[in-house]
Amino acid sequence: MRSKFKWIFTLLLAFSMQFSFAQDKTVSGTITDGKLPLPGANVVIKGTTKGVSADMDGKYAIKAKAGDVLEFSFQGYEKKTVTVGAASSYNVSLKEVAKTIEEVVVTSIGIKKSRNQISSAQQNVGNKELTQAANPNVVQSLAGKVTGLQINTTSNGANASTSIVLRGNRTLTGNNQALVVIDNAISSADILKQLPPEIIESVNVIKGAQGAALYGEQGSNGVLIVTTKRGAKSKMEVTVNSSIDFQKISFLPKRQTKYGQGWVDTSYDFGFNNPSDPRNGYSSWSPYENGAWGPAFSDPNWAGTMVPVGLPQADGTILMSKWESRGSDNIKDFFKTGMITQNSVTVNAGNEEGYVMGTYSRQTSDFVVDRDGMKRNVVMLKAGKKAGKWKIDGSATYINQSTSETDSNLLYELLQTPTNIDVNMFKDSGTAHHWTVYAQNPWQIIKQKRYNSNSNSFNGNFRLDYELNKNLSLTNTTNIQMVSSTNDSHNDGFNENAFYDYSSLLTGTNTGTYQDFGGADQYSLSSYYISTNMMRKVYDDILLNMNYDLTSKINFKANFGANVQDTYYSYTQQGGTNLKIAGWYNIQNVQNPDRITSLSNGYNQTRKVAAFANMDFDYNKYLFLNLTDRIEQTSTIVGKTFNYYSAGLSFIPTIAFNSIKGDVLNYAKLYINFSKVGNSSSVGQYAATNVAYGASGYPYTSGGLLSYTPRTALVDPNIKPEFVFSKEIGGQFSLFKDRVSIDGSYYINDTKDLITNATTSYAPYSSTLLSNTGKLQNKGYEFGIGFVPFKSDKGFNWNVRAGLTHYKTVVKELSNGTTDLNLLLDSSGGVGLYASVGEQFPTIKATQFATDADGHVIVGANGIPQVTSTLQTVGKATPDYIINLSNTFSYKGLSLTAVADYRANYSMYSDTYNSMLFAGFTLDSAEFDRSQGYTVPNSVVNSSLPSTPVYVTNTTPVGGAAATDSRGLATYYTQLSRIGQYSIVDASAIKIREISLSYSLPSSMLKNTGINSLKFGVNARNPFIIFIHNGDQYGRKNQGYTDPEASYLNTVPGYSNVGQYPTTKTYGFSLNVTF
């Protein structure tokens, strides 16, 4: 009986439990992000419309039954599901995702937009990426991080110059650099590179013209929107940043190491005092030549012997050195290890009603060239306050910078150093010349030739917002920039014609004073020049802002405004030659001041005024239309008004069709746009106005008469800006729970009415005419991908970001049927940069080897190649594609990041390589036995009359006993320096831009220390460059001849001048502490 009762009791209990599970009950809990509550988070019973929202403490309560699936969600966080069981309380933690998608960024004229609203290609770079390698130059820190963006260090030094180019060139003769806007006011790259990176919140790179059209013609090349940090919304916080970097030469040109100092078969008649010395009678050796045509280092009569080196010293002594090679890079000993230091302190505080921030930063740079350096001090104050309907933001920045540099032609002088020379032997020689009479002693150059600059700049920014009502507000932004600078240069001069000769050690007829040595000038007149410059710029925007919900699904926002920009610039230069007292650099100390026609002073002023409109339509949060229009006048083109406009559409499929959104596709955006902008940068101040200049030439300069002459360059009175018509299509996608992000765009920019200079012959006193003629097309695509190959709950993450950029700029039309426009011509090197119809811009054209119909090289009777009389296309100066790659590995507080890029398949002319040819320093000049001469391969010679040539195989060597020209090798390589094609170099290169390793101490270790955060870092910037040779069609392999980034004149690539400092690399340490 008892067992039967137990069975019945168990059955009833089971039924009662099943019944209780089927009944609704109250399920409650708290929703957090792992630490803090998420008020307003949603809880929905999946498959129903039944749901609730969490309260201010993140708490929720909902009626549900066992087996129901609760779906928890919150904007910007991953969804999470929980199945209801026997328990009645479920605390849920949501993980934050898709920050970049929901992020609000600052766009043109300071308008803030969500990523969904943006209808053009843009990429945002945050403070963490900018400062990860402690680069003191914000502009340089962008290199390799943004698709479509090229940051080029065009001139290295203590205060390096950089260019910012987005999507290639859009103009032939005007400015191709991107616009820089700092805190909603137009600024410059020069100001940006001076700002401490730690105060930069973000740089939003607007690549396409549509996104930048609100800036009119100033935005035609894209825009960098720079936002500086605001004060923290918390109690007072103090941040200290400190770093030290050590700087070294990255590479030097590779030079031959088989032959030493001397010249080919010049019969110098230098002999050694011992008549039996086996070195006597060697006619190619000389102790003062800048060539490397001397004896071989392996010659048993010379190897290891002591020989005079260079010129006699000031006290008459002659330096002696062993006859041996000191390596291809023997001149590297001239350069020291430089040092860069950065120190800054930032104090900020604030709350919901206001903030205040102050920053002081100091940077010093002791460059790799002795006595070259830079010092910079920056003070910035920034504050903001909300008061009812008013909101005020203001900032003031003061920058003082001083630099001192020597003559940038220094490398050219050093490259004339034979490899048997120890450059340090002449460090304290006291003479202006060294191992050659044809180049100045670089140790003396850095003392005697100095270029000093001191500048002070002030930037004041004031923004005022007033809320008229919930739909309307007014904004006014006023910015004042003032820069004053003083620049001076001096050359101490020298006179060494009376110095001692070689007779104490050598015999021969060429052992007299300097004046006997090849006729080289050993005299330089001292000089001193000083200039002052002042720039003042006033910028003001006023906007009426509107925000209306037209219907429950349509939102309308608009900004109507006006802008005025006024820029004033003045300068004065004076100076002269022959200092009365050595070392006193003052105008009073100049004996021969420049005549009035050589002195310079002046001023210019430009003004722009514009009215503009920006309108945004939002349909149901997934379809966005943006329209802009700007009507602009500029004082450089008087009395004319120009209209610039754009339209863009963006569509978010994952919001419009929620069903396509899932674990694979998390987010998608498609956009399309077009725009019309302009560019009148080729028309300078007063270029369209007839003005006169001081007369020069006899009898004005030499006769002392004063007069003026009209300008010979004419401007078409109907000139207008170049107009750029742009079209763009693109998209952004997020996949696999945001583990993969993809973005891409394709664009076409058509530039019409190109502004070019054409030679005139019909107007009296005129030489050129500036007018609108020609067309240019720039098109390309960009593709970026970010993915997370590995992500661990234990804290290890691996993030990868890669990008591909391709663009092509083609000249479609030039003026009056012209097919070529010369932008640069180096007649001695036989090369030029051209805009050529039907070809990519810029095109490199050069002289070439003259050949017969079968392609054989034509040589003269002496075996020397002949040169074509015209320049022909030998390469293009822009890469086929650019690949960017960055990797970040992180584990808890440890982070390792590397950034690199690869620019492929393009060419440049290397003036450095060209300058090494005539003197016998190139590697190919030592690939054969010079004593046997060299016969040009695949060469022919004319055996008949010039008018009826008959070509036969050439057998005449250049150099050697059988040569018809005793100086054949020098003559041959001098001829090669006139063949521009021979100095074309493959510009393809891989650059490791940054490697940084940092460690942040855990907060648990900082308890009770007063320190909020502490981070240590080690970094390397530009540590490696790998030159890639992708084929002879791009030129010869780059053996360290030229950094491709330095092959820029303004923003036109393709020509690299030898008169530049070598590229450098840095290794350093950094510390960041927050209290």
C-alpha cells in the first residue's frame, strides 16, 4: 500500500511541476557592459513583440515562461540570448561592438555625422595610431595608414619637409596637396607638423572631392580634418609624455671599391721622391682629384703603401694614408648619431558644463649633420563652457621654432670622395678644401655656411553656438593665424690660393700652389643676408543650423552659411658680400651691400568670400542624401563668381532589410556621389593684374640707374579656375561578427580648363600667356580590409589592416594642339618631366643611346656612344599600385605594432647616380679590368659618310692601350651622364614605416600610487627600406642612390636632386604617465 502511494505522489508532483513551468512568471536581472549598467537596453521574448527596456540602473523585469528565449540588445553591443529555466533572475553582460560604424566624426566645416550619413570615401585615424611610435611629426605619422594617401618626406633635415597627396595629381601646374583644416579652420601642413601629436584627437581623411566640396576650390585635392583634444569630463588630470630617439643615416649610394683616387691618363707628372719607387710613372694617380680613376687597390705596386691624401693643410703638412678601400660607404663616418627629444605636460579638467586644458611641449632635434638642429616650444590653452542656450569654445596656440642647417648640397660634395679616403682626417684640417680642389671640405661647410631661421606663430580659435530652439541654432567660428619669421644666411668665405705645395714629398711639374691644380678656384667671397617675413590670416564662418523631422521617417538637417578669408603677407630681404670683420653677421658689417635692384621687399594680400549650403535628408535611418553648394569669389580672379556643388547618396541595406543581417553579414553601406570643384592655385596674387618690376641689366644694374619694366608674362583676362568634375562609388561591409571589415571605392576625376603657360609671339614685350587650355583625367580605386585572425578571451588579439591603392592620371588635351608641356628640364643630364597627351602624368622623357634600325648602339670613331638629339619617353613617375599593411598583436597590457607600405612599378631620375658617373664611382664602371679598356657591347660605327651611313661592328675599346682617346673611360662615363636614360632608376620600394612595442602596467599595480596609468614604449621609425627591381623597363636597380619619396619638386614626382640630405631612421623609447 505504501509503495502504491509513493508512485501516485511522484506522478502528481511531476504534473504539478510541468504545470508550473508552463505558467508565466516574472524574470528579472541587470544588464551591464561587464562593469557598468546599460540603461535603456532592450529585452524581447524572441518570436514575439513582447519586450521591456532596462531602467537607469540597467535593471529589467519581464513576464515569461520556462522555455522562452529572451533576446538582450543595446545599440553598439552584440545581442545575447538566454533560455528561461527554473531560475527567475538572469544577469546579462553585453559585449561592445561596431564602434567604428556608430562613431560620429567631424566632416567639412565642422559638421558632425555618423558613418551611415557619409556618402564619400573617408578614413579616420585616431590618437592611438598617431602616437604609437612616438613620431614628433603628425604628418609623417600618417604614412602607410590610409589608402589613397601618400605622405612623402620630400626633403630631409632637422626640420624635414613633407607633402600630402590624396589620389594623385589633379592639376599640371597648380597645387596638388590636400587641404589641412584644424579645429574647423583652414590651416596648413606646416602648422600641423609643429603640433604635439599627443594633443591630436583624430585626423579624418576626406579623400573624395564630394566630401570636401564645401571648401570650394581649396578642397579640390581632398581634406585632412584635424580635431584637437578637449578637456576631460572628470576631475583634474595631468598627463606627462616623454621620449628620446636616436637617429642614424638609413642608407648611402653604393659605390665601387676596386679603384682609388685619380683621373684617367691625364699625365699629372706626379712622382715620388724616390726615383726607384715603382709607383712613379703612373699617370692616372693624383692626390687632389675628385675622381676614382686611379690605380686598383689590388695593384701590387700600390696596395697597402702610404700615399699623400688630399691637399696640403693650412700649416703646410701633408696627410698620409694607406692605399686601400675603406668601403663603399666610407662617407658615413661624416654623419653622427642624431638625437630627438620630446617632453610635454598636459593638465585638463571638466564636467558636463565645461572644460579647460593646457599643454606645454618642447621638442629638440640634434640632426645627424653636426651643428644642424631644431628647437620647438608649443603652448596651447583650450577651454569651453555651456551656459543655458550658449556654448563657447576657444583655444590659443603659440609656437616658437628655431632651426640651423648647413648647405643641403653637402651630400654632393661628400659623394666626390674616393673610397680610399678617411673623411675624418680632414675634420680639423683648417682648410676649406680637402681631398680635391673641385669640392669644398664638408667639415668646413658646416662651419662656414649656415642657414638659420626663427619663427613665432600664434593661432587663435573661437567658436560660439547659440540654440534658438530645438530645431535651429547659430554657429560662428573665428580663427586668426599670425606667423612671423626671421631668416639669415652667412658664408664665411675663404682664400687659399697661397697655401703650400707638395714639393716636400712629391716631384713633378704639378706640385706647385693651388692655382696650378686644374685651374680650380680657391677663393670664395664672404656674405650675409637676412630676411623677415610676416603672414596674417583671418578666417570666419557663420552658420545657421537646422534639424527637423519632416515626417516620422524623414529627417532634414541643413547648414546655411557664409565664409570670409583674408590673408596678408609681407617680406623684406637685404644683405651683401665681403664681411669687414669675420664672424660678425650684421648688415653694418657688409662692405658691398646689394644694389637696390637686388634688394627685395613687398607684400601681397588675397581674399575669398563665399556663401554655402549643406543639406542632409535621412529616410528611416537607412537612406541618406547629401547636397552641397558653394558660391565663391577670390581676389586673384577679380570680379567673377564661381559655383561649386556636390550630391551624395548612401544606403544601409542591413537596416533597410534586417533579415540579411546575421552572423555573416553584420553591416553594409553603399554610396555614390558626384561633384564639381575648382582649382585656381596657378593664378597667384596679382597674376591677373598688370604690374611692373624693377628693371635689371645694363644700364640699370651696373650703371646704377633706377627704372621699372612691365611684366612679360601675360594672363588671359577671361581666366577662370580649373574645374574638376568627380564621380565616386563605394561601399563598406562588416562580416563574421565584425571580425572582418571591408571598404572600397572607385572614382573618376576629370579636370577641364587646365591653367597652363604658353609661349607667345604676337604680343609686344610678352613672353608667355597664362590661360585655360587642356584636360586631365585621374581615376583609380582603393580597397581596404581589416580582420582579426585570432581573438582570445584570455586577452590575446591579432588585428590586421591592409589596403590597396591604384590610380592613373592621363593628359587628355593641351593648348593649341600641343602634345608636350615641359615642367622641368635638366639639359646637362638630358632629362625632363612632361605632361604629354595620351600619357600618364608626369612622364619622364630623356635622351637615349643613338641606335641604328636594328637597335645597335651607334658609337663614334673613338668608341664613345652617340646621344639622341631629342628626349623620348623612358618612364612614368607614379606607382602602378600602393599596398599598405599594419599588424597589431596585443596581450593584456602588451602591444606590438608594425606598419609598412609598398609602392610598385614606377621610375625616377636620380641626379645622385648621374653625378657619380663622370668620376668613376658607379658599380658598373668597375665591372671590367680598366687597364684593358671597355668595348661598348652591341655597338656599331659608321664606316661611310654621315649623310649615307653604313654601320659595321665596333671593335674600338674605350680606355686601355688600344684606345684612340687616352682619357677614354672618363670621356665615356661623362658621355653616359649626358644620356638621361642611363640615370633612370626603378623607384619601387618596401618601407617599414613603424615598429612599436609598448606595455601598460595593470591598474592593480598602481593602487595607492597616485598614478592612473603608466605606459612604456620602444619604437623604430623607418628602420628598413627594401629597394625592389621589377624590371629594366622601370630603370636600373636602386642601389641606395635615391629615396623615391625625395623625388618630388613641389608635388610633381620623378626627379631626385643630389642636393639633399640622406634619409634617416630612428630608434627610441617613450614614457606616458597620467595622474
